[in-house]
Amino acid sequence: MIDQRFFGEIKKIKATELAVICGFKVFGDRDFVISSVATLKHATENDLSFFGNKKYKDDLRKTKAGAVIVSEADLSELPENVMALVSPNVMVGYAKALTVLCHPDEHLSHICQTAVISETAKIGANCYIGDYVKIEDDVEIGDNVVIGCNTVIEKGCKIGDNGLIRNNVTISHSIIGCNVIINSGARIGESGFGIIPTGSGMVYVKQLGRVVIGDRVRIGANTTIDRGSIEDTVIGNDTIIDNLVQIAHNVTIGNQSVLVSQVGIAGSSKIGNGVILAGQVGVAGHIEIGDGAIAAAKSGIASSIEPGKIVGGIPAVDAGIWKRQAAFLKMSVTKKKKN
């Protein structure tokens, strides 16, 4: 059951009407009004659910949901009295359904009295600026931007229209596109590592680049993106960056790439379009990862990866080799124990 304190009331709509809007095929005779969304295991006869993971097939067979978003291949697993809303991609269908069922987030056009805004800053129309926000000289904020409490936007930064910047974010030396979401605690544009060890101590190299972020990018909580040393750190359009990710100076990331939690990318590496780096992947500096490449969780990438390649392990190798390595190691250990 969705907690209305946080997400508001689900829009009441007939399952058949939802199917028309989302492009679902309908199987089943029931025509009921959806009252909420729930998991297969906990859904009631008035709830909508979805089957997006084979691990929950037993829950699908036993579900009491009124309707389930499901693939055509899994229709036969549904109980007879459950309506099927068939989608070629269940999770995409579920996302579309939520867009219809959930009321859009709304904000007041308001600037809190405790916010400190430079006279030279430009603030667009219909913005919300929370308590204790600081916006420094020559900052440009687009229309319909929401900025959460205690956020600091330093001199000269630019943020495009429809941005959502949550609480306790700091942004410096950055040009940010439209429809960007930056979650709480993120640090954008801080100084890169820039340290040279010498016999007499450490020498700091001043970082003179920027962070340039495209449109529709999502940046997770407590993620850090360092500005470039001379050239920019660049994040392409529609890229998704999870929580607790570290992106070093001069890194470039293409469009529609996905970086899962605790990924770390060292300086000056280039990540292509449509790349997926799973959780805790580490990427060495000054290498290239080609378009469409995928790295399994905890991979250590020490050299460049060709486009479309799937890799895993430490150091990362072709996924087929990695699996054989793991199998060989397991067999070796097992034999040793028997002996």
C-alpha cells in the first residue's frame, strides 16, 4: 500500500482506461477501478501489481491483485480471476502506469526569507528556493527550478529549466542542462585530486576546468563530480548516476549511460554512450570504455574496453573468461579440500 503522507493519493482509474493510455493489451473480463499499487505478494483485489522479475514467479501464481502488468509469455502463470495488462517490457509499462496514477509533484513559486541571493544572480519564473539556500554572484537559474534547503550554488554557475536540486547540495564551476535532478548531499564541481608528490612534500595543481552536465541527467545522493583540471568534466544527456559515485576530473561520460552505486572513475577516462557500470566498479585513469560496454559488479577496469564488450573480474576481462576463471578457482579449492 502506498503511504499517502509521502506520495499523495493514487488517481482512481479503471484498469481498462489505464490500458488504453499505456498501450497495454487486456486479457480478462474484470473491469475494476484501481485504488493503489502493491507487490504481487501483498496486493488485494483492488490493487495493480506487476511481474518484472522471474524470482517472484511463485508470487505471481498466488497473487490476489486485481490486475497485473505482465509479459505475454507469462500470461499462463496468472490466476484465472486476475486481469492481465500485457506489455512487451513490463518495467517500462509499470513506469508508464505510475506516471498516470501518481499526481505530479507540485511546488509553490516561492523564495524563502532565509535564502541569501546575490543581486547579480538571475532567477527564472516559477522557482522555489528553500530555507538557507545561498546563491552567489552571476548565477543563472532557469524557469521552474526547485532548490532545497541549505543548498549552495557558487559564483557563475548556470542551471537550466525544470531542475530539481534537493537539500544540502553544493554546486560550483558548473553548467547544468534542463530537467536535471540532483539528489541530497551531492557535490558538483569540487576540486579534483590534482596532487603531485615531491621529495619535499605535496604540490597542488590548481584545477581550472568546469563540470558540464547535459539534459535529463539524474545524480544520486552523496555523489561527487570533480571539475576538470583544464578541460571540462562532461556528463552526457539522459545519463543516470546512482548514489555514492565518484567521478574524477576530466572524465567524460556519454549519453544514456548508467553508473550504479559506489562506482569510482579516475581522472581523464572516457566513458561512451549506453555504457553500464554495475555497483562498485572501479575504472583506472586515462582509459576508454566504448559505447554499449557493460562491466559486472566489483569489476576493476585497468585498460580500455572495446564497444559492446561485457567484462567482469579484477582485473576486468571478457565475461566468458571471467566465468571460466571463477569456475576453475572453485574447482581447484574443492579438490584441495578433498585431498
